[in-house]
Amino acid sequence: MAPNLRPRLCVPLLFLLLSFLMNSNAELDHQVSHKVIAAPHKDVGTNVIDGTGVENAFNFENANSVVGSRKGGSSKVSVSTVALFTLAMAAATGLGAVPFFFVELDPQWAGLCNGMAAGVMLAASFDLIQEGQEFGAGNWVVTGILAGGIFIWLCKKFLEQYGEVSMLDLKGADATKVVLVIGIMTLHSFGEGSGVGVSFAGSKGFTQGLLVTLAIAVHNIPEGLAVSMVLASRGVSPQNAMLWSIITSLPQPIVAVPSFICADAFSKFLPFCTGFAAGCMIWMVIAEVLPDAFKEASASQVASAATLSVAFMEALSTFFQNFSHDYNSEDASGFFVSLLFGLGPLLGGIILVVFALALRLQHALLMGTACGIAFVLGAWRPVQLILSSKLGLFPVLLLLAMGAAFIHVSSSGVLKVAASKKASVNDLPTLTGFPLSVHTLQSFISCGAVAFHALAEGLALGVAAPKAYGLGRHMVLPVSLHGLPRGAAVASCIFGATDSWHGSLATAAIIGFMGPISAIGAILTGIDYSGLDHIMVLACGGLIPSFGNVVKRALSLDKRKSTCGLIMGIGFATLCLTFTRLVCLHTPYCNSAPEAVR
């Protein structure tokens, strides 16, 4: 990156971080005065662990009655809540571009990506048609399909008459197709935004709106991947692909708010709008996307990629449709709390990147910082279990050794496979945009160990999250503080190995999603907390050998700076986890989830 570009990046990143923290704290201060000291709990008389770490029996009968009365009035949802959730839903589209920060497409893969994009667009069009039929007469849906096909055909004719079209350094036919794809995906977002707004205004209010928002956010990721694949196959940079993917979903929050306010009026137009967007996508897939795919890959390969994409999208739709029929408000609250668990690692990655760019931190210092954080994360939970007498010293040491052995054997196998592809381990073949040496590969393996650690903690949060009904939103502070060091660890590790700030942020975002994915899985499967401590200690043991290799590399580069980074990492992680402990001691925010965030 050019030196003069680094300060420009620091200012908006710092502004974004400060704005988020101020808004979060303002909401917490506003709402905490209306809450009781004990967190509401589903089971009457269930034991919980309070801020002092002492297990006591509480009777939540009165609290549950309060919660029940709130559930009855759940239809009252604020406009700011709808706007915030739909903005996050739209931002999820950018995650589809994350793979292209690490992978460069050869011609054959470009053809397969176009096939996958075609499948995603076809599946989205099917869902839109079905959604439109549920809101009104099928005649309006059919009219919308025909109008959409005619509209996109006229747009193509207009662009051809306009002359040479240029966009994102593309010209001619490629630019025309990119304009059409982005325009179509943007159009179809209007219908999705209207659907979200109407769902928040329904009789089930927040809980139904949250589930619809989550479903569309998950759908947005492969749709963003589809847009990014079309752009990346034509040489567009990952940053621009991510930006334009998010832009295609911006109509969702823009339309969701007015549709929430005027739900009846917007619901009347939904059948035509969804049919219109579906008609545009069907025409574009058949006329433009599939022919481009056939140029780079065989017909069977393109058909297989498109079929798998359609099947995946329809599986997601079926899953969320079935789940919405038998959901309960506690599960919806649990989903919300679980999603918050991903904010901490992302914020930790942003903080690390901002300081690394502003202070021009050296690679040895960054890798040392990552190792210091990882060592604290690896020791924190085992020490807590020993001090609380939940596990004995010998079982903890045995589990740590097993976790370390598992990660060591796995990483050794990966390195051997990679080394066998080329004689020199310092010049490994790669699909990424930066050289993948053996040391860089070790850094990615270390991030995998952190991901395993995040999955283990996510299971604990998933068990506890449904019990946080009524105080779920307040858990953003302790949960974010608890995940902050994890994001900083992976970001500093990747930045120190690759000097790639966007790769560091992408890795922190991916690690941030490990916790919510694991927590949602725990909610859906209905597991309890028994045995999760053993999994947590196993994951902690895996951090030691993986980052042991990283710290050796850092010491070989610069012993003094790596030692300084190690001390900084230990101090930063200890500070964050101690603050989490203090928050749990003096607030009720951790009463329902002590095992996940304390």
C-alpha cells in the first residue's frame, strides 16, 4: 500500500469505531435503568451464577410474567431498530466478496463462477415469485415477470445505442453486462426490503422481523458472492467487488423503513415488484450470464455449478421457512445475542489494523502481539476451571496436551502436503494475491486454531443465549470485550505475515462469524452445557503449539521487538478479559451466560 494512503484509511476506521462504541454505550445507559438486577430466565427456580461467581437459586416467576407481558406487546418496534437490522442485513452481502481477497480466478474457474452466479440468481427469482404469490393474486406476479423481462431487454438496447460503456476499468460488452447485473440485483433488493419492513409490522413484531432479517442476511451472502463472481471474472479488484456487492443491497434498508411505517400500502405492491425483479433476473441469466459461462467451461461443469447453487439456496429457504413455523421468542432472542458475539473479533481486527497502519508497526512486533494474545486466551479458561474446582489439575493438563497434539499433527500434515507440491517450501504454489511461504501458511494454521477456540466458546454462548431474554441486547458490552482479543490476534498474525490490511480485516470478520455460527447450531440442536468445558480446554491447548511456531519466527526476525509485542499482547488480552470480568461482577448482563463471557 502506498504510504500516503495509510493515514487516509486510519481516520474513517477510527471514526467508525468511535461512533459504534458511543451508540452502543448510549443505548445501554438508556435501557439499563428499566431492567431488574437479575436477568430473566426461562426455568423457574433454576440455578444461575451471579457476578461474584457464586451459584444461587433464583425464582424468576415474576420476571417471566414481566417478559410475558412484553411478548404480548412485541408488535411495537421502533423505526431505528428496523433501520439498524436492515443495514446489518445489507452489509452481509459484502461477505460474498471475501474469498476473492485470497483467491485469483483462472479462466476455467471464472466460467464455473458465472455458472454459480446463474444458479443463485435463478434461485432468488424462484423465491421472489413464491413470495409475491403469498402476498396477492398470481396475475400481478405474472405481469411483473413479463414487465421485468421487457424492461431489461429495453435497457440492453438502450446501452447498445448509447455507445461505448465503461465501468470499473471495463469497457464494451463486459461493462454492459456488469451494469445490467448490478442494476438487476439492486432492483430485486427493493422487494426484499419491503418484505422485511412488513414482517416487523406484523402481529409477531420483533421476533418475526428478526427471523426474516436473519434469513435474508444469510441469503445476501451467496447473492453478494454471485455479484462478486461476475465482477472478479472480469478482473475487478476484491475491494470494488465488495463495495458494489453492498451497494446492490442498499435498497433493503432504504425501503424497509417506509414499508414498516406504511405496511398495508407496501404489501399491495409487493406481488408486482417481486415478479418484476424475478423477470429481470431470469432474462439476464439466460441471455448474458450462462453464455459467458459456456465460453470458459464445459456445459456439464456449468450445469453442475448452477444446479448446486440452486439446491443450496433452496435448502436455505426451506430451513428458514420450516424454522419460522415453530420458533419461539426465546430462540429469537438467542439468535440475536448469538449474532452480537461476532462484533468483538471484528472490532478487535479494526483496532489492530488502525494502529498498525498509523504507527507502521513492524512484522516481528505484530507477530509477537498475536502470540501474547493467544497465550492468554489459551490459559484463561483452564485457570478459571482449576481455581473454581470444576476440573482438577491433571484432567486440565491432559486435555491441554490432547488439544496441542491434535493441532500439531494437523498442522504438520498440512505443511507436508503443501511442501510436497513443490520442492522448495519457501516458494509454495498459491492461489492468493500474496506469496504463500511456509511461515505464512503457519500463520493461517494458527488462525484456524483461533477459529476452533471461537467455535468452542460459541457453543457455550448458544446454550446460554436463550436464557438472556429481556437483557439480551445489554450483553453486547461483555460479549464484545470477550471477543476483542481474538480478532486482534488473528489480524496481527495475518498482517505480520502478509502485510495485507484487507486480508487481516477479512480474517477477523471470518473468525467473528465462527462464534455466531456455533451458537446458532447449539440453539437449533438444543444441547446443554455438560461437556463443553472439556471442549473449551481442548481448544485452548491447540493455541499453544500453533502460535509457538509463530513466536519462533518472530524471534528470528527481531528478538527485541517480538518480545515487546509479546508483552503488549499479554497485557492487551488480560486487560480486555479483566474488564469483561468487572462488567460481569457489577452488572446483571452475564447472569444468564456466565460460562460464555466471564
